[in-house]
Amino acid sequence: MKALLPRLPLYLFLLALALASLLGGTPTGYEYALAPWGGDAMGGIVRALVLVSALMAFTTGTPVATVPRWATAIARYGVYGAATWVGVSLLVHSRFFTTPVFLSAMIPEALNWIVFATAFALAARFAAENRENVRHMAIAMLVGGAACAVVGVLAFGTVPGAERFAHRESATFFSPNFAGGFAALLLPLAVALFLYADALIALVLSGAAVALVWGLLLITGSRASFALGLIGLAVALALALIQKIAVPWKRVGGAVALLAVFAFVFGAPMLGRVGGGGEGTTTTKSTTDSGDHSADFRKETWRGTIRMATNNKLFGTAPGTFPYLYPRYASVAWTGHAHSSYLQLAAESGTPALLALIVGVGGVFLAGLRRGKTEETANPLLVPALLGGVVAALGRNVFDSEWILPASGVAFFTSLGLIVGSAESARTVSPDAPPTFARIASAAFFAVTLVLTLLLRAGQAERDLLYVQGQSGSNIAAQAKEAAGRILPPDPQLYAMGNDFLEAAHLSPGGKRFYQLARDAERGGDFAKAVQSYKEAVAADPNNQQTYKALAEAQTKIGDKAGALFTYTDMVRIARSPAGKIRALPELVDTLPAFAYTALAEDAAGRGDKEEATRNFRDAFAIIENYSRTAPAYQLAEVATLGGNTEARRAEVRALLTDRIAPGLRALDPAAVSKEDEAAMLARLDAFATGK
């Protein structure tokens, strides 16, 4: 036992690496409480394991002192500087924890970055201490990646053959793209272990890992991940040749054959995407992303995020606040992340955080390109493979915010740490030497951070349990209200579940919470208050058509017809702007503008302006016509996106056509809509898929 204790920090870290992809594949948020994998409570386990490993390394672990080089020093200062600046942004925006506003979003994101920097430090320490630890940590990451791939492959196997070309798997991640990015990071590492496997069992297991990771990459249907995974392999091979590492070419041929065989088995989703198969169906468990964003939507999201970053250059808007504050800067509809880790880091935590990280990554590459002592290990290909995987991950993070996930962030920063540690050496410090101030301070920091992580996880787990019970129909208002007053940091979702929408909006002043506050006022019959809250929601999310529609209806109820018409006019303006034309899923027709066109048409008809009324009615009719022709795959995407509101919205759209648009058009032009056309449209609407 005494001999085991110094090794326990490494073993705990290996466990964290193996579990990260299984437990940390979803972003922070109660929306993922029902996800079969991940969720806040599960992601909290990964954070806790990394922090416990660090705490034990500074207390019970063998005291070591690393001997850094100038390149590795740059890498360390850069990575630690980025994480530190995220923490500074948290302190500034929370006013040193004296304001609860957005605190429930800020703390988890700041903890993520502390964990990422800690994973980097632990990987570097263990790699410098013993070169064999590099292989151990690489294997641990691959064990997690292979387990994730097994989940995806088994699910993919249930899909009928003809449908596989239009299908995408996300495995244990919330989105196929993020699963693909994770696979692209691990693929060069898996191949490197296969090429230098020194025993039959190692050869078989590493070959299975290559097949599974490659299969996962293919069944995600992520074209960018596929291309970057191949680029990562090419970079690893090129570095091996440049550094004159002996490459076992017979094994390379075997690896190529393995990739070719499994490309044939699992290549349908990628062929479907490359061949113009469109978005396809997905097993995405997100309410924010049911598939790829269109290229134009992503570009507009980047522009909005750049505006967000340039308006908050020093400290950003606060870690974790992108989903709540981005709409104020957006020219298109809401999205839950920036679709670029670099832009999201700058927007949330400030430009200095991004600059520090860029410097740190530059230091990592300088360290990796200088071979260090990797030749002392049995697998000299590991560092080139790690660099290849990092190149793939850096490319993926241009297109998606992968560091919002514990799984992706821990794997990426561990890879950076392994490269740095492989370029350093370490010496053992006498156990009789008195602990240094740095060692004591580090242990105290990790102890405090671990306690905070465990408290946060306990609160998130209780919230998620209540949310699941509420989704199943249980009345959890009283329990949620009691928990809201007890759990720290204050969680707006708990207050919302406890029907205290005012406090929820105070804690998270975004469009969603103001919308909920307005709905609550409507249920109480206070439509004037509802109008005010809807206006606050519009100010927080200026492109949200659902809020505009609700505002116009509330204005109508209080007799403010002019205000309602002005709001409907705003809806038409948005529908004709980039926010209406450039959509995340262009194939999903937005029906909300049809309500605005109908209201404006009825007003024009009442004023005797037949031409304007006819034009607006026709525009409304065209929207419903296009909507009725939504492909079945996107009907299911609509269900995944709108959840329980889908059927009510579809019924409302049907009633809009039968009760207002068709009669209104016929009153102006009896030949405008035939009974046959209306019946055919209604038949298509009634045949929509429900996913049940």
C-alpha cells in the first residue's frame, strides 16, 4: 500500500482520461439531464477526478522537480496564463463573487479551464517523470475513445442499410461533429500504438482501437473531422520522417489495409455527406444543434462573435455566458456556442486569454519539434502522433467550440502536456526536504477548487433530478423552490422550476428568462406586465421571432393595436433580413413570419388596401405551402429542436391556414386558393412525422 500511494495520482488521472469521453461529451446545462451519456453531474465526475489527482500529486505523490526548456516554459506560461485570465474574467464579472448574476454559468466554465490547465500540468509532470507514462496516458485516452466508439458503432448497427447514407452518429457526445473532432484527435495516436505494438495482444488491441476510432470518425459524417483526421496522420508521418524515426513500413501497410476495410464497413454516412446527401438524420441529443450549421450561418455567427469580442476586449462578457449574451450582437438567430473555440474564448473571457493560449500552443509545437528524449521510450512515434492529433484538433476548433466539453478539452490539453513533458526531464526531490511554498499553495488551491467542484456537482445533480421528474409529469415546484434557496451558486433553472420567474430572470437576464416571466404574467392575467417582460426579452434577443409574436399577441390583448402592428412589421423585417434568410437548418421553414404577414394582411384588408392585403396573404400562404413540403428527415429534426412544443405549433399553423389565410385570400380573390390545393396542403401537414 505504501508503494502504491505515490502512484495513485497517476492512476486516478488515467481513470479520468478513460472516462472523459463517456461522461464529458455534453455542454453545461440542465437541457442535457435526459441525455443517456454525459450531463453536468457526469461531467463533474471527470473534473473531480482530475482535481483529486492533482491534489494527491502535491500531497502524497513523489516530490519531483521538472527541468523545463525555454520552449516548454513558453508553453506552460501560455496555457496557465489563458486559464488564469478566464479566472480573472470570472472574478471581474462576479465582482469577486458579490453578485449572483450569471454565476451559475460562469463557475462551471471557469472550472473547465482550471481542469484543462490541470490536465496539461499533470500530463507534463507524469511524462517528464517517466517516459513510459506517455504510453500509459495515450492508452487511457484510447480506452475511452474506443468505448465511445463502441457505443456509436452499436447504435449505427441498428440503422437499416439504405438509411445509413443519410444517418449520423454522435455516440456519447451531444453532436456528431464533436464526436468526429474527438476521433480525429485520437486517430494518429491509435495508429502510432498499432505500429509499435511489441506483443501480439498489444497488436490486436491497438488494431481494434484503430478500427473503432476510425469507424467512429466515419459514422459521425463530419467532413471537416474526416479531412483533419487524415491531415493529422499525414503530419505525424511527415514528422517521423523528418526526425528520422524508424517507421515499420509493413505495419503501415497493415494499418492502411485496416483503414480501407473499415472505411467500406462504416463509410456510408461520410459518402452520403461528401456525395451531397445533405445534413441527414442524427442522433444528436442537443436542443440547440440538430445537425451541421450551414456555412453562411456559421460565418454570420463568427461575425456576431467577433462583435461580441471587440466590444468586450479585456475581460469578455464572462466565462460561460455566450448562450445568454451573444444574441445582443447577432445578425442571425440564436445558437448555443460560437462554432469556434478561439472566438468563444475571446468573446467570453477577453482577448488576453486567447493570445496567451496561442503563445502556449506555439511553445508546445516548438517543444515537440525538438525531439527531447522520446527516443528512450519503446514508441518514438508517440510525440509525432500527438502533434498530428493536436493539429487536427486545432483545425476542428476553428469550426466548432469543442472546448465547451470536458471530454474534448481534457483530451486536447492532455495531449499538449504529453508533448511538453516529453521534452522535459524531472528529478526526484528528497521526501525529507521541507515542502516548498509553491507546493503548499498548489495543494491548497486544488483542495479549494475540488470542494467547489463537488458542491457544484451536487447542486447540478439535484437540479437535474428535479428536472427529469418534472419532465415526467411530477409536480416539483415546491421541491425546486426549497432547493433554489439552498443550492449554491444560485441556479436560475431551479427558480424557474419553482415558479419564481422573476428571480430566474434576475440571475440570468437573457431572452429565455424574460420570455418565461412574461408567460407567467399572462397566466396571471397581467398582460401589461407581460408586454413589458416581452420587450425586455426582445432587447436581450432581438432576432427571436417567437418572442415578437408573443409580444404582438399580448399587445393586442391590452388594446394596443398600433403597437401590435408595429411588432408584426418588425417580424417581417427580421424575416427579410439575414436573421430570417440565413438559418442553421435552411430546410426547416420558419412559420412564425406567416402569422405576421397574416396580421398585416388583415389590417390592410380592414383599411381597404386590397393590393397590400393580397400580397401579405400570399406571402403567408407561401410560407405554409413550403412548410408543408418539409422532408421527413427535417420533420424529425423539428421534433428534436422544438421538443414538446412541436405538435402544438403544428396545430397552430394548421389553424392559421384554415381559419385566417385561406378565407382571407378567398375573400379578396375567390380563385386564389382552391379547395383541392388547401386539402392537399392539409393532408401533407397531417402526415408530418412526430418521432413517436
